Amino acid sequence: MLSRTICNQSSGKGLNWLEVIGPNRPRPDGKGSSHLYEYGWTLGYRIQPVPTHHSSILNHLETANWHEAPAEQVTGACVSLYLPTWSHWNVIAHTATVRHLSPVEHEEQWRQRLAADWSDLAPVVNAAGQATADITGLAPIGAVTKAVASLRATSVPQTPDTLWYIRSINFSNEDGLYQGVEWELPRTLLTEVGTQISGSLLVSFTETSPPGSGSSSSLIAPDQQNPPILANATLMAGETTLDRLPTNLPFVKLCLPATPETRREPEPERAASDTS
């Protein structure tokens, strides 16, 4: 079961909406199980094309009528996604992606880069397929490597014109400790793909034993109210923020209920047979 949330606005400053989507978190089963999940986001925006071959009057009229962020000011966008640090799950991020709908204007250049990346990944995937999946304390290494390779094969590659990258981030609030990833997306990439762009984060959930009495209280206990996944987005001009989603709150919140347990209907009691 997937959960999703969408935050939209009509500020006319560049950012229109931010969607966060992902599967409900697994329920501990006491067997040390591991799960691979993908959480994603989509950002909608409007960046005014840089005017060319226009008179100053026409340029002024376009700027006045198009309620969009001027492209000559925008240097890029930043999207942040935070996951709670649960006390009963070891959550590890394995890879981050940026998605696009093919073909884009420079698709051939992107495909060449993807082909080179896949050539580098193929030996690793083959080796991982031969490795044992029963490695204590980790998600199955073969499954993780194959999932990483599959996602990277369809992700926007890093080229001189689309040099996106990520950073690992964290912070604490009243719910506890959060860890996550921040995507830095250059303006050239934003204008290449259109007016919306998507990304995702592949994470593994590995069940852990309850923390001892001396453990930090920043870990989120199983019986605590479900903490949400958090996200936000900013449109940047160098170090200056042009626009932000959400506008008046720190984060967009995606609540993740635990996956319901599979319940078996009790078998009807059989009537005792009469004996004579």
C-alpha cells in the first residue's frame, strides 16, 4: 500500500507543487527481516525561458504577464527528504535517482552516459548475484545491488550540462532524529526536462532488537505515534532563496502507517460427533 501527499501553491515565484509518495513502513515480525523500499518525490515548477531576439518593450511585457521565476536568476532547485530514525528499524539509504520522461532534447548524449554507467555496473551486479544473501545485519546484498543498478539505469546521468548531486543530511525535532538526502538540481537540468521533475531514494529496513536502557531518547519507539516522512523544496539564485515549498511550514509531511498484519480467519469449530 502506498501513501502520498501533495503540497501546492500559486505564489507565482517559480515553485508550484511538491508530491511525496512511498510504501507504508513494514511491521516488525521479530525475525530480523529486511525490506527494500523506494520513496519518491515530484516537483512542479515554472521557470521563464531566457528571452532571445526580443525588444526591451516585448521583454518587459513578457516578464509582466508570465508569473514565473526569471530563468536568468535561477541557478537550481534543492529538494530534501527526511526519514525518521526508528528504534526497531535500521534504515539505510542505498541510492538516489532523478527521473525523466524520454526523449529529451539531448537524449542521445544522456544515453551514451547511461551506457557507460551500465558498463561499469554490470560486473558488480553479476558478482552480487553470486554472493550469499544471508549476511548478518544487512539487507540481502544481491537484492540491494540489483535494485541499485536497475534504478541507476533509468536515472538522469551526470553530464556537464546536468551535473546534479546529493548530500546526506540530518536534524532533530520533537519527534526525534531524522536522516535524509538533499538533491541539488541545476537550472540546465530543470529546463531540459520541462516543468516537473521526479526523484527517488532506495532504502532498506532491517529489523533490530530494542535498544538498551542507556540508549538515546532521540530514537523513535515502536509504540510512539507514527512520525511522518518530511520533505521540502527551494528554488535558488546562488545562495538566495527565490521560492520555497511549503511556503508557511517547515515541511511537507507524509504519514506512514505500519503495514497491516496478515490476519487469518479462525477456522470454525467442529462439532463433536455423537457416539453411542
